[in-house]
Amino acid sequence: MNAFVYKCYNENIGYSEVLILKDKTFELLEKIYIEIQDMKQNIKGIEENMATKHDIVRLENKMDSNHKSLYGGYKLTYEKLAMLDDKVNELDKKVEKQDVRELHPVCLISFN
């Protein structure tokens, strides 16, 4: 085994065993500890850049208001288009009436 076990006395907990590791094992644990600390820092940085629930709710509210505005604009455009379509149909009927009159002209007879 690469470790030594010693019994120690502590007034609060009584006797306990203390494990003392040899140098190579201790160095390995120290490297692992340092890597874990680095990973914790990386995770902390990622967490800081993540959106919170408050951010998501704010964006959803903004999207909802934009959606309502876009729908309102679409509705107004559609209503205006329907109105223009009706006017074009009316003008088309008037033009057809004019064409019918030209096709059947009144014969004028002159008596000289």
C-alpha cells in the first residue's frame, strides 16, 4: 500500500484514523483537484452566460407583442385588399356595361 494510517485523537470527535499518502499518489490527487477546480470555473462561466427564466419570459412577452402587431397589420392589409377588390369589381361591371352599349349602337336613320 502507498499510504500510512495513523490514529489521531481529537477532543470533538475522539479517535480517528488519518490516511497519509505517499508523494506520487498525493501529486496525482493534487492534479485531479486542480482540474476539478478549473472545471468548476468553466461551468461557472457558462452559467453566467446562460439565459435566466426572467430573460426567457421577457423575450416571450416581446415576441407576443410583435406577433400581435404583425397580425394587426396583416388584418388591416387584408381588409384594404378586400375593399379594393370590391371597387375593382364595380368598375369592371361599369366597363362591361359600356362595352355592351358600344356593341349595340342605336341606329340613326337620317331622312334627307
